[in-house]
Amino acid sequence: MSLKLKIKKGDQVIVTTGRDRGKTGEVFEVLPKENRVRVRGVNLVKRHTRATATAAGGIVEKEAAIQISNVSHIDPKTKQPTRIGYKILADGRKVRFAKKSGEVIDV
């Protein structure tokens, strides 16, 4: 069962637990069925790959998926971890906002 995820592709997040705790990065892939995200430069793993016709073989470092509960959105105003809420603006748009500062995240 997948939940409604409040983190989207392109969001700036900070890792709250695990070996990469405190690292920040941009979400480049969201996996809603697994409740996981992939963040650029975080949770790097080494993969041994065989050479193919298009790519050379060797040891490749790439980002592994991280549990969505282990990342927190970064408040655009205070640069601190924050929770996300939803509100409807005067023009009828539903947007996400940072609960710490009240700053709207979706532009």
C-alpha cells in the first residue's frame, strides 16, 4: 500500500537518520510503491558492472534508494528540516507549504 507522498522530484531534502545523516541533496526519483526516494549525492553504493557494447565495465558509484521516512524537506526560508502541509490559495490552487516558516514551496 502506498501513501500520498509529500516529497516530489526536484525537492531539496535532508537525511535525518542513517549513515548519511545531515547530508542534503535534490530528489531525482520518487518510488511511491516502495515508499522510497533517490537523492543526488546521498546513500552512494558501489556496483560492479560488466562491460557492454555501449558502456565500459568497472566499479560504478550510484545513488541507492532511501526510505522516505528518513528524509525531511528543507525549509526554503530557514534552511532547517520542516514538515509539509497543504493549503488552498485565494486563486484556488492547492500548494505545499513549510510548517516552520509558512513559506509556500510550490511556485
